[in-house]
Amino acid sequence: MRYFFHIAYQGQHYNGWQKQPGAISVQEVIEKALLKIFKTPIAIIGCGRTDAHVHASQFFFHADIQQEFEFDLAYRLNKALPQNIAIFDIFKMEGLPHARFDAVQRRYDYFIHTYKDPFLANQSSLYLESNLDLLSMKKAVSLLPIYKDYRAFCTQPNKYEHTICNVMEADLFMNAKGDRIRFHIASNRFLSKMIRILMGKLLRIGKGELSLDEFESLLINLETPKTLNPAHPTGLYLSKVTYPYLNLEPRTTFLTAMQGTDWKSI
């Protein structure tokens, strides 16, 4: 029987979602917890591959569990998992839906604070830039839904069959004080480090190091720049994943609080 798991995690202590040799991953930690409960290995497939130290306020994975069980699996998993990984819901699914391939939209939010704050250190990226040209950054963001090929914003474009991404939403927000920034983007898919590379380019625009025309030329000419300079992983959240048959609001209130009511579009 196939099950979908609705979860969230803080990623600062993990080398991303994907299991890999010699590094701790969210996937590995969950699989070990399932092994402890069912006494047999259970492979899980995630809805994406978040980078090292990247968070997910909403994430899904699926698992095929042949063993019948009547206990509260979510409760047992939450007891077995560390506090930075939470299981919210478990759904028994008909057929063989796929957590990764069936997703039709993924939303990400990237948070920046421009002043040193120890309580934001693991939740938002620190850039001590008090005079960013936010209007130019906003103009660059508004270009994103117009273009479809993001080859120039990917670390390994040749590993993909294609680099087309249907960016459905893109916006830039700031808080009332003007010292925190949120970059929001939604697409059917994302390429390797694409959002962090985009954020890095936006910061260069804000600092006057990259012109709007130069940024747009990357979208038009599709030439990978010599230096990509992705933004820090801390501050990036996979914030929502949508399926044709499953469209849930994120259960964690943390990201909602981070977004708050005082954010306004620039």
C-alpha cells in the first residue's frame, strides 16, 4: 500500500533531503526511524531535493508499506524523529501516485535580514546591505514569469533533459521597517540551485553590480555565466507543494509568522 507523508523540517543540520554517502540527510533519518518501527527497510521518495541547510515548511514523500499496522504511525514517527523534523499527516493513497513526478507546483520563499540578529541566524540569510536598490530588484523579479528557459541559472544544466521552468508566481516583499526582504517564487519545477542563483543575481542588482539589461540577457541568451554566486542556503524554504489530487495548506505556523502581516510588495 502506498502512503503519502506530509512533513516539515528545519534543514540547517542536514546535507539536504537526498540520502548520500558520508553526510546526514533528512531522507536517511526518516528511513532509519521507519526501520526502527517496522523492523524492515522502507525506501521513501521525496517531492524534491532541497540543498544542504535549506528548510521545508511543507514537504511530501511517499512510501510503500506492505506490512499491516493499526497503531498511530504519525505519533510513533514523531517520537522517533528529532525535533527538527515533524510528521503532520499520513494518507493512504489509491494506485501509485508519485510524490516527486506528480507535483504540479512548488513554491519557495527566501528570507533576508540586513542587520545582525542571533534569533534569525538559522532562519534567514544575513546580508549587511542597508542600501539595496529594491525597485531594480523588483523589476528583475517581474521578468521571471515572462521567460521559460532557466539554463543560465543552474549549476549543471547539461544533466537535465531540458531547462524549461514554468514560473507562475514571482514577487519581492519587504517588511515595514525596510530591513528584511522576502523573495517568493512558484514554478512547476526548479533546477539545481536555481533559486539561490537567482537570489544571488538579485542581490548584485540591488548593489549596483549587475544591470537589469544584463540580468535579462541571461534569460534571453541562456549562457551560463562564469561565476554563479548562489545566495546562502539559510533563509530558503520550500513552502508549498501542490498535486492535482492533494492541495494542503502548510501545517506549520512558523513560515506564516515569518511572512507576517507587515510584508508589502515592493
